[in-house]
Amino acid sequence: MVEAQGHVVKVGEKTVWVETQIKSGCNHCSAKSGCGTGILSSVLGKRRPQVQVENSLDVKLGESVIVAVEEEGIVAGSLLLYLLPLFMMMVLAAVGDALSGEGWAIILAMLGLVSGLLIARTVTKGPSVAKQLRPVLVRRVESFVGFN
């Protein structure tokens, strides 16, 4: 499981919202001043995403917790979201090129990309994939170093 530390910022009836901090390796790289990723991360700032999880540990507002997501779900979701649209774009571009030339290849490539994204979105919203991607509370954290 991929784990992240966070703190509870909102409590509902059966769920809680946990705020985590995205860790970036850019602060440790010697090329950070000349790297596009480093520059982009400095412009966007430190994001603190919030995830909704089932309150299986009966945590309270302000408590520090560890949340986790199954690695297989992350890999499967990433492959689906990146490869399916690309594959559909290439296949429909080839079909368009074979049928009518460059103009139709471009149009069908864009259609393939958009339809691949829509299919991937629909599949990831399904119950089996959504369950793999759903974060869970793992444990409480006794000593928590706050966010900077």
C-alpha cells in the first residue's frame, strides 16, 4: 500500500476528510533551478489535497492519521488513464489515414483521444476500480510534525 500522513480537517457521519501534503523530490535535486518540473512546482506552491475516507478508526477533528491506497489500483488506474486514450488516438488516426488521408486522420485522432478519456473516466468510476482507488485509514499517528 502507498501511505501518506495527514490530519483530519472535517468529520461527517461515517466519513472524514483528511488533508495530506504532496511530497516532491525537487527540493533534493541539484538541477532544481534549471528544471521545468522544479520551476512549475515552485509556481504552483505546496498543494494540500484532501481525501474523503471512511471513518473506520473513529478519529476526531484535528487528529493525525495515515491513509493508504492499494498500489495495484494506482498502477491499473494510471495505465488506463494514460494508455487507453493514446492507443485509441493512434488506432483511429491510422483508420482515418487509410480511408481518406491526413485531414481525417487528424479528426479521428482527436476523436479517439477524447473517446479514450471518456471511456477511461467511465471505467474508473465503476465499482471494482473505484474500490481499488479508494483511500482507507490505516492508523493514528501519535506524534505529528505539522505542515510548513
